[in-house]
Amino acid sequence: MEKNRIGIAGASGRMGRMLLEATLQAKDLRLTAALEQTGNAAIGRDAAELANLPRSGVLVSDNLSAALAQCDTWIDFTRPEGTLRHLAAAEAAGVAMVIGTTGFDAAGKARIEEAAKRIPIVFAPNMAIGVNLVFRLLETAARALGQEFDVEIVEAHHRMKVDAPSGTALRMGEIVAQTLERDLSECALYGREGHTGVRNKSSIGFATVRGGDIVGDHTVMFCGLGERVEIAHKAGSRMPYALGSLAASRFLARQKHGLFDMQDVLGLRA
């Protein structure tokens, strides 16, 4: 069977290098393109060198259309504005996309939904298999514990992360809010300072930590009277996100169009 041809955006970045490593080591996938912005020092280098692996023959390029012409699936963990440019080109070329970029506004998300009518897309705030299991556990916990437990979400990431709270933390909040029949846009509380008064029972609180090289920690606390339930995920490296992305690319090979997330990829959809 012919191998799924993979293209990677932002190849020289931390996540890009991890994706290169995982793809080059996968026996059923083939790296065929690696993209960087014009002027990046990695352009012209063998992509495998960025992952400290033997030469692959795939050179890092800044030519998006040429890169997409060699791909079945495009994996993108860049910035919203870059991902949307890549999306338009992938849609025109009929190339499937795995989108791990976070920080999209409503218009950006709507654009992804529109493109998914023509190409298959996996769009998820977190590609790690463990995190997506946590999403299901949160639904179960919220349903079992009900309205009497206060919900607080704490997330920590490296100093270079530019959006807050993380897309994963927001998705956790959405899952809990939906299960409890709340609207997250109305009940989310993103910071506390000074005399805040008594906690609103329906609030879902978010706390954000940024520092050092923390890959990604997420903890959801259900706080009751005399007991507390915590559901947490801690990432020790970016490899879980890369491996989840490759699982998504394999899933997309069986789809003609549509918008999916990792719950679909992993068969966790209720």
C-alpha cells in the first residue's frame, strides 16, 4: 500500500522538529515536504537534520504551493494567521489537514468549518491521546458530581506560548460547561484580584501559568465540601502531540471531507 505523504508547516520550530522526528520514524508514513517562512535559516537544509536524524532528501522550503503538491496530508501547528493561509491553499489543492494551532477567533474557526465541506480536517486543541481521554473523563466527572462542586482549571505552559488560557484548558471548560448545561462564555472567570466577594456557584475558573520550558500541564479540580476530585494531564515532551497528529493523518486517509477532532480519531465519541 502506498504510504501517506506528509507535509509539515513550521518545520524548524519545537513542534515542527518533533513532527519531523515522528514522521520520519513512522513505517507507514512518508515525509515529502517541510515548510518554513521566507528568510528562515532552515530553508535549503535537509529536514531530517532538524530532528537530528540521517538525511531524508526532503529539503525545507518556503514554497507553499510546491510543498502541498507533494502531500496527501498537511500538519500545521503554527499561528492562526499562517494556518489560515495554508488552509486556503490546501483547500484549493485538495489536501487534507491536521490543525493543532490554537488561538483562533470565531471567524477563524468558521473558516475551518467552511473548508471542511471540501477537504477532510482534524482540528483539535490538543492532539495527545492522554488529553483526549481526559476530555471523556471530565464529561463523566461533571455528570456524576453535578452542580454542587465548584470547578477550577489550572494550566501551565512555557514562556513562549502566546495565547491564554490554552486551547486545551478552554476545551476542558467547554466540556464541563456543556455537561452541566452552562454557557462557558457567561460562566468563565479568567482572573481574580482584590476583593472578589463570595464565589459564584456557577463559575468555571481559569488560572494560567507561564514560565521556563513547561511543555503543558492541565488540572481540572472539582471542589466539594470535604472532598476534591482532580483530573490532570502532564506532558513531559511534545512527542505525544506528534504521535496523535500522525494518528489523525491516518484517520484522514479514510475521509473525503468533513470536520473531525481527536475524539473521532480515537473512537471516543459518545
